[in-house]
Amino acid sequence: MARWEPGAKVRLVDAAVDLFLEQGYENTSVAEIAERAGLAKSSFFRHFPDKREVLLAGQDMLSQLLADGIAAAPPEATPMEAVAAGVAACAEVFVSERRAFAVKLRSVVAGNPELQEREALKRARFTEAMTNALRQRGVDAPLATVAAELGALAFRLSWERWTDAPDDQSFEQIARATVAELQAASVSLR
Amino acid sequence: MARWEPGAKVRLVDAAVDLFLEQGYENTSVAEIAERAGLAKSSFFRHFPDKREVLLAGQDMLSQLLADGIAAAPPEATPMEAVAAGVAACAEVFVSERRAFAVKLRSVVAGNPELQEREALKRARFTEAMTNALRQRGVDAPLATVAAELGALAFRLSWERWTDAPDDQSFEQIARATVAELQAASVSLR
């Protein structure tokens, strides 16, 4: 799926996160999620293989946004400028209307070790996507890996800060400030 | 369990990895692992809650080695010198007699998405342990986080390089060279 498709899928994701918060992830069934979203159980399985995957709906799209953002940076952009462009590109989905959802999602994941595992793997995939995008720009191995790790860290911190931030701060603002902060720390590392 | 206890536990771990390689992770039962290790099934459950945990036997100990190595670095050590000491301290368990095991483990994990998730979470825990150890040395937040991320990356690359390396290269040598390489990359990041 190249783009987030509104409608049934988003309704399922929102219903799932609400139910996970209300009654716990373990205690929530696929049937309940479908019902809350006003859909048949069979609709659920048209969109997701299982309950856990609901929370990862955006993963492939975010990997793509990170990679495309890096690829689309001007040819003269430094590796960290390209990384900043990649993380900032996620602002396309982290719009203010989705912030309340992100706050709930963060709280669900924080309370569940199984979901934390999945999150950790998701971050590893983001690092991989960014490493590959940087290498395609001609950035060599150790530099590309380090820049991508910092990018993944910046992505995570930016997302957390965005869920904590007042409504008028955009994800893009936060992302650019976070990348700059991590780059400054990195350059001063002794 | 505070320390790696030789004997039954190591035998179970070795038996498990051999069986996972021979017949696949999914197709291997706890009973088979115990049998291969020459132990009763009940012995297995004295050491591990389930099959997957066998592959994470060393995780708590490695977190401790990383954190203790950082804590034990001289007071005047820079953050990256402390990180290098932490990663190098893992040489205590990554001894040449365990290299063949590590090669097998790496191959088992590479072939199984469920185990890759667990590995990704393990790395997140290592980062956390190193971040905390650095903060206790008085290193502030963004610097401690970046140094710990680089430390976790250095740990993973060192482990991979160690499993690829000729027998006469010690984990400590590889770890120190890897931390130095990542630090050089990090300092040059623009």
C-alpha cells in the first residue's frame, strides 16, 4: 500500500487503539475492533492479518517517506541534511488531526512488552531504509550507518516530542530541531 | 539469575541452537532441546520460561557488562572512551571458545523474523543500559543518548565482525576498532 487509505482502515486502527486503551491489548478481540469500527470481522482481515499488525499500519509508509525524503534532498545536501529531509517528510502523516491518536498509541505501546518488541523492530527497519537511501546518494558505509542511526533516533525522539508538544508545534519543526540537536551532540562526541 | 551458570544452562542453549539450525526454530520443541542436552524437560523450565528465551540467555549479563564497563572507566574518560570500555568488556563472554556458537546463533536469528524482533528489543535494552550508565557519569541527555546509540551500533557491528573474523582476532580488539571507526564517522557528520 503506497498511501494511507482513509475510511475502513483508519477506522479500524482508531477503534483498535481506543479498545486497547480501555480494556487492554490482550483482552481485545478482532471481532470487537471490527464492531467498534462499524465493520464486519471479515473486513478486518481484508486490511490486517492479525491484531498486532493494526498498530503497524503506517510502518511501510513511514519507511517510504523517510527513504523518499532522503532521495529527494538536493544533490549537494550533506548526509545529515538529507536525513533531516527524510524525518521531516513524515510530517505528511503526522498532521495535527492525528496527534490525539499518536498520544493514545504511545500509551498502548508503553504498557505492552510484545508491542515494544514490534516497535523496536520497526525502528530497525527505519534505520535500514535510511541507510539504503543514503548509500544510494553515494554516502559510504560507516557514515551512512551512523547518519541513519541518528536519523532513527531523531525520528523516535521527534515522535515522542510531538505527542508531548502543544498543538501549535508541527512535526516538521520538531523534527528539524531534533536532528540539529543530535547532529551537534554527535559532532562534539569525544 | 545474576551470572551465566555453566553446565545445564549452556548445554540447553547449545542444544537449542544446533536443533534450530538443523530442523528450524518452529519445528523444534522444548522436549527435543532438553533431550539433546541430556536433561529432563523439567530442567528446561528451571532455566527458561519458553523456547524463545533460550536465545536471550546472555542478554541481562551483557547489559550488565556494558553498564559496568562504562561505570568502571576512569573518571577522566570521555563519553566515547567509556562506551569503548563498555563494549570491550563484553569480551569476557565473547571468548574464542564461544565463537562457533555465535556464528550458529547469528544464522538462526537471520532466518527468523520473530527472533529478529527479539534481537531488536535486546539492542534497545542495551542502548538503555548504556544511556543510564553514561548519565550516572554526569553525561547529559542528548550526548548520552547519542553515545549510547553509537555504542549499541558498535556492539552489534563488533559482534557481527567477530563472527566473521579469523580466529586470532579477539572481540576486544574488534570492539575497540569499531567504536573508534564509528566515532570518527560521527565527528565528521555534516
